[in-house]
Amino acid sequence: MQCALAQGTTPPQYRYLILFKDKQANSYSLNQPQAFLSTRALNRRTKMQIKLSEQDLPVSPTYINQLASQGATVLYPLKWINGAVIKTEPTNLKKILEIPAVKGLYKNMALDSVSGIQTNAANRKISNESLWDYGVSFAQLTQIGVDIMHQKGIHGENTLITLLDDGFLDANISPVLAPIFNEKRVLATLVTDPTEKNVYNGGSHGTEVLSTIAGQANGKLYGTAYMANFALAQTEESQHELLIEEVNWLRGAEWADSLGTDVLSSSLGYTTFDNSKYDHTYRDMDGKTALSSKAATWASQRGIICSISAGNEGSSNWQFISSPADADSILSVAAVDRTGIRASFSSIGPTFDNRIKPDVAAMGLATIASLPNGTINAFSGTSFSAPLIAGLAAGLVQANPSKNAWEIMQAIRRSGTLATKPDNLLGYGIPHFERASQIINPILGTEPKTTHAVKIYPNPVSTGEAIHIEHDQVMPMTLEIISSQGTVIQTLTNITSISEISLPPFVSGKYYFRFTSDSGSQTIPVLLNL
């Protein structure tokens, strides 16, 4: 990184992601998880049979102190990647990298280096042009069956929804959002931008998005899960587009996990940055490359339903979904109009590794939402379709307390209007509460058999070992991993004729792999050893 400085001036401070070699010299232990995870978070893992791993351990406080002792300002640690975001002068970086516990610098760069390139924030504004009468929020609710959900007395009560956005300007004084503050249902807030004091001084985009889930304006707008509990995280920095924002997203996801979040909603996406040499390419959209995509996958592995905007690049040269919408085991959400027709701006799939994306769709063209001052308006973008699905997911979590996140996500997909023939424009289509409920709680019947043999090896398999799958189907199959108690604990789509998968950190024991296609299903017992 080169920086032109006037003689005698102080070098500017930059933010860096420092990675550590290990988690030794640590006061935290997997035997006492209550020291770093909430009871709610631990209960979610118990329910879903997800064991704790070293990745869940906080970063060693000793290592954090070592960074501070070398003159760095530690902004926040990141346990899933075993690192910490610091702020320091470039001239001080060499000394920090010489600390024995330090592995190195993420991507060998400053996270907010712009190399003199102008911000493109003006290109990322959301249109708030009113497209129709404001009293029609029922269209976005009835399209996905949330009106039926509400009629059944399900409004998201006792669920926790975490939003990651650019801030929630004046949300705490908005008349449309007043109930969630008056009833003390905003349980926590997080600020990652060191220039912001609280989430309510940030951007307005998060406030508008929040209103589609939590808003209450009688006769004008009701959110999909307006009685839920909420956690609000500012991770986006609206004045620029920098790689630090993907790191902030990871911080927000870790925080959401520690709170015991049921559903994470994010209307953010990353493809290009103010410094073009850090831009993502379509090749990066494989769910495994971009840091925010890794973070979304890690959140899903811990039992959080992630509803993420597919992106608004469908009419651009890019066209494709952005990170973290390319992550596996999450719901990336496309945009349609009130009649179910795809919005032309809605980003398309597939992922670079040829998985179906987006997953589902909801109303993102002229969606009814609220400005920070309480004015009801119509907005467009997948920013507004994703939170609608988040509210639907929260309702299904409330209605089905014994079911896990993967079962609910798969039910949402299978309830879509294109479930029998998903595509890369709208995925499985527009889901519906009633259809999803019937899928989660079906009338028991005989499971059809398939004549297509599936082979799995190795079996037994050890933790961390890749599982190889072979089948002779022309079309990809769906895999449901079922515990010995009969609970679906993970669902994977697009299992091709030759596939390789890695399991999340499940407890050891016997599992059942159920493969499903149009011609039937086949179930194979698999033994997992520690």
C-alpha cells in the first residue's frame, strides 16, 4: 500500500484483520461454554445436536493484550476466523506482525485502503419512489401466506431476529417501530464502525428494512413478524465500499450466534469495492471464497436461519448473486412484484459451482415500508424481499418449536411455487406459510422407493473427513441428514452424480442420509465417529 503524505504530517491509521496461529493461552474452555455463549445459544445447539468446536472458543485474551501492548487499538476480536480487527498506523504494522502468536495479515492489506478511488456509495441508494397507494401492505403478506400465519395467532412471539445493515437511523423514535421499543423487544445492539456512537445514528436503510418485519401502522403497514424480539447490528459503512464491511458482517454473525438468534436477516451484498483490485469475480461466488459467505455458512452450521438478499444486479453486466447470498445452507432471496413476476433487477444464479440460486423469492418491487420519520412508502430491491422471508421463517420457528433450522429452511424451499422445477431466476419460487406448515407436519404415508442406487463412502466416517457420494440420477438430488431420533438436522441441495461434502461439527453416533429425487427416495445409515 502506498500513501502520499505531506511532509511532517502523521500517517493515517488504517484497519487490519490480524490472524492468530492458535487459541492457546486462553482462559475460556469448551467445558464451560456458558462463559462465552448465552443460554439461548446453548439451548439451540442442544436442540439441533450441534457440538461445540474450537472455532467457537473466543480469541485468546492474552493475544489481544499483546496487540494492544504494541500500540494497536483493538476494535473487536473474531473467534470464527481466530483474529482481531485493529486500528493502527502503517509504520507500526511490522512490529505487530512479529508477535509470536500472530499468523499474519488477512489478504496482506489494509481493510479500508481506497488508493485514491472515489466512493461509489451514490450508486447504492435504494429508490423510495412511491409506486402505489400506501394502504396495500397486505399484498406482500398474502403472497407468502403471512396473513394466514397471523390469523393463527403467530406473529413471531419469543423468536429472536437479528438484522445486519448500515444502521437504524431514528428507529428508536419512529412511530411505526414504537411497539418494539415500548415493549423492550430490542434486546441488543452492535456497532462495528468506530466513527458511530450507536446504531440509531447510522444509515436509514436498516430502519426501512426493519419496518417490513417489525412495523405496525394500523391500516397502512404490518411487518411479517411484528411481535418478535430483535437485535440490531450496524455492519455496513454507507460512505464507502471497503473490505472491512465483510469483516464487520462476520462480527455481526458471531454476535448473532452468541445471542441465540433464530433468524438472521441481511440486506447487504458484496461484489465490488472502492479499490478495484479487491473486487470479487464470479469465480468467487462459490460459497467458500468471500469472507461474508464463509460467515453465513458458519452461522447456518450453528442453527441460524439466514435470509439474505440475492442482490440487485439482474439488469447489469454482473447479473449474478453477490456474497454472502452464494453461501450454502442459507436462503438467498430474489424479488418479484405483487403478481409474482420477477423484478428485472433481481440477481440471478447459479453459483459458480453450479448450485441453484437464489433459493426463494418474495415481493421486492414496490414493497411497503417506513421511512425513519414514520412516512409509509414503497421501496424496491431484494433488500426488502429478504426481510419478508425472515419474518415468515420466524413464524415457522414459533409454530414448530421442535423442528430445527434446516428442516424449516427446506420446508420454505419446498413450499415454493417452483418447487418441482427450480430455476436460477427465482429458485424454488415464492414460498407460503400454509404449504410450508404442511411440509413440516405431513400426514404420514409410505415413503416412495427409488430404483436409483446411491453409494456413500467412507462409512463409518470420522469428524472432518470428506464424504463421497455417487448416484446415477440425471438431475441433482436433495440430501437430508437425519439424527437417530428422527430429526432432520441438515438439508443439502444439488447433490450431483459425483459429490463431496463435509459435515458440520455433529456429535458422534448413527445418522440417516435420505436422498430424494422426482423418482423417489433412498435412506442410508451412516456412522459418524469422533
